Amino acid sequence: MKNDWQVRLEDGNIIQLDEMTLRNIISKELKKMLHYTQGQQNKLPKYLVWLSYDLGFGEYAKDLSKEEQEEKYKERYRALMEWLKSKRAEECGDSVGRFWYETDDEDQINNLLEEEILNAFSRAEIKDLRGIRIYVVISNEEKCIISNAFIIGRRNKHNPWDEEC
């Protein structure tokens, strides 16, 4: 055929391809190469992170004075707000923000976020993390939720809406 191409494979074999098939293969390979090249230029996959935080003290803080509670809360708040600012997060209601997070390690996003936030608290010299709860919902660029979990703290034993009003 007039538009057939002979292509030598890595193993030395020669195959014959029509022009359309060859164009499709080249196009796919170029896309892979471009994605790889972009990755090399810090164009990592992006994930949308919705973060909900509770910096409260709960039961364990009842021994602290009101002033001590307020000061500790302000320290925690400043540290988390500074970290969220570094992520260019958008405010989405009381105690909720969202931001884009780039990483090539999808399986470790929760751990990476936890480590970054704990480092932010550590830099602010906040040692007592009791009562802090941070929950994230993470979706990929295709808008599929890949994770939703507490990365710091845990779910309360009882839902507040289950209590009698």
C-alpha cells in the first residue's frame, strides 16, 4: 500500500502500519511525553481539598481559665490561617476552606496534609493539640472523590443533632 509505513520495534522486529494508525500511536506517545515534561516543570496532578476545622478545646480545657482558652485558641487559629494562606485557600463558610493541592503521590495526600499542618503548629510552638479536629474531602481533577477523612483528631462519639433539644 502506498501510505503504509515500516516501523522497527525495540526488539528489532519490523511491522507495517497504515498512516492513520501510525499518527494515532505518535499522538498518544507525544501526549505521554508532554505530560511527563510538564511534570518535570512542577506541573503535578492537582487535587481539590475541602478542609473543615474545629480548633476547640472541649472537655479537657475545663481546667483552663477563659483567658487561657482564648489565648490558646488564637495561637491555633493564627497558625492554621497562616498555613491556609500559604495554600491560597478560599473561605467557604465558618471553619471551612478549599484549595488546590499538587502532588504526584495520590495515595499519601492525607499524610502529606497532616504533616504540613502539624509542622505549621510546631513552628508556632503549639504543643498541645488536644481537641483539634481537621477533616478533609479530596477530589481529583476529574471531580471524583478520592478521600474523605479526619487527618487530625477523630469523629465525636455522639452526633450533636442526636441529642435532645
